[in-house]
Amino acid sequence: MSRESIEFGLKAHSQALFVKAGWIRDPYIILGPDDQYYLTGTTPNPDDPRQQTDPLNIGLGKESIVGEVVQVWRSADLIDWEYLGTPFTLDDRYSQSDNGPEDNRNRIWAPELHWMGDRWALVHCPQGNASFAFAQPGIEIKGPWTHPMQGKFGVRHDPSLFKDDDGTWYVLYGNTLVQPLNEDFSDYTGPATRIDPAGSRIGPDGSSISRIGHEGATIRKIGSKYVHFGTAWSTDRMRKGSYNLYYSTADSINGPYGPRRFVGRFLGHGTPFQTRDGNWWVTAFFNANVPPLDSDGIQNRDLSETAQTINQSGTTIVPLEIQIESDGEVYIRAEDPDYAIPGPDEAQNFQAIIQGS
């Protein structure tokens, strides 16, 4: 998209914006303490020629393009991105042993950057490589990296961090467990708590499913509510349908959480973030078994045959409507109509869970 189109779209806050080309999954954007936006995600190694020859590589299996480094970009406006290199590689992880699946060895998935008050922290997976690492003090993202938990971090799929209002930090992982950290980040202070949404839905095999999804979980505090975001395929079958984002809310980080609600189609493993004007957006990316679909008529298309999306390869951001209702409940939904409506392939019936319910 042109600079003019993105500038207009950021102000309008009504349509999805393609803000950066380049192969990426799980794009993560955060507004840093220096008022700059930072972007990272699952990426290839910088010199991998398949970025050009195989731009729709799905990132899975032996042909995966996923690399062994964390790449980072910085931007003042979400339009022009300055490349900051690869400040973290597999050599910087705590343990050099990896007992995970062979296809995922020597790869870094789903990195996230979190500002800890005086330095950056990084978390990433897959489980066999999972790290919780601190950069050197200061705004620059650089090593040598330290590992405050040493070997206590544990095997963690899609780890994330959340800071509560009282200053307590939590590790999130799986889909979804939360576990509190002590003040010096050297250990957990209690057991992990599972935070499933209330109720259940019927799975493809006829059994009940109570989890919010299977990966890509994060928490945001909006108003007085803890908002738990999670990712699942629309059909609740792996790589069938659209890769979507859902949420549930609670008055306590440990729950109980309310019913599972729909954020948006094609927004799986998206990062909800605020721009400096206070507007909410969520990241989106290409995750499909076939090339991107034309969005014309997408709201009525059944995508259950295989994994499908309208997202191009690269980083897209989608505006979110977020309202705090009179009872404190939080309503969240994608603003762009192509993302806002559950498709015909959606396994859960969201008609009974609407704004104001």
C-alpha cells in the first residue's frame, strides 16, 4: 500500500492495512517507551533465497522457511520500517539441547518483545527451544542476553508475558495457562492456572471443547476486565477453514472467564496493540494451504475444505472496535467487514453472543 493509503487508513480506522512486505508469521507489534513501534515475528533467516522463490511457504514441515534468528524492525509511523538486524539467535537461548520434533529443531517461532522498565525481554518457542531472556539494560535490543529463570522457565508453547496493575508479571503459554513470576524473575511464585472460557462447544468428533483455541494466547487489561485472546481454526480442525481470533473476559487474571466470543476471521495469532492515538489494532498474516483469496464475497464463502485466508504474505494490521459497556463488560470486534463476520465454516454459533448480551 502507498504511504498516502496507510496514512489515511490509520486515521480512518475502518479497514485492514498492509503495512510491510516480507515473509512473516505471528507478527508482533509493540509501542516502545521511546514512542517507536517495534515489529518482530516468526521469520526466515535474512539471507534465505526462498523469501523470493517461495513467498507462500506455509512454514511447516521439512520444507519450512522458518529460521533460527529473531529479526526486529522499528518504525515511527507504521509505514517506514528500519531494520534492526538479528539481535537474538538460537545461540542466545539458555539451553542448547532441543528434544522437540525434528521438523522444528533449529528454528525460532513466535518471538515477542516486552519492555520490563529498564530493558527488553524476549520470549519465543517452539517448546524444545523456548526462552525467556533479558537484553542488556537500555532501549537498544542487544545482548549479551541473560536468562533470569535459568532452567526453570520450562517447556512452553507460544509463551507470552503480561504485567498486572500491581506490578506482578505472568507467563502465559499453551492455550491457556498463566503462572505468576517473582520480583526478580528467577522463579514462579505459584502453580499454573488454566483459564478456559465458560461453557463449551461441540468438536468435530462430537466431544465437548472448552478451551479457547490451541495457540497464540495473550492477555490485555481493558477497563477493569482481563481480556484473554486465543487462536483456533474456524472448524476446530487443524488447517481447515480460517485461522481466527477469539476472546473471553474476567474480573481476575485467574478467572473465572466468561463465554468464548469472536474477534475476527483471519486474525489467528494476531497481536492486539494500541497506536499512540489510543486506537486498537491487531496484526494479521498469511496462513493457508492455498494462495490468498480475493475478498469479494468472502463473508459468505465456506472455507472448510482447507486452510484459507485473504491475507497477503507480509504484515497486515486490522482495526478493532473496542467498547466498554455500562456493566464493565468489553465488546471487541474487527472493524473491517471482511474480518468482522464469522464465516459459514465457523464451528461455534455466535449469534447468541452479541454486543450488549
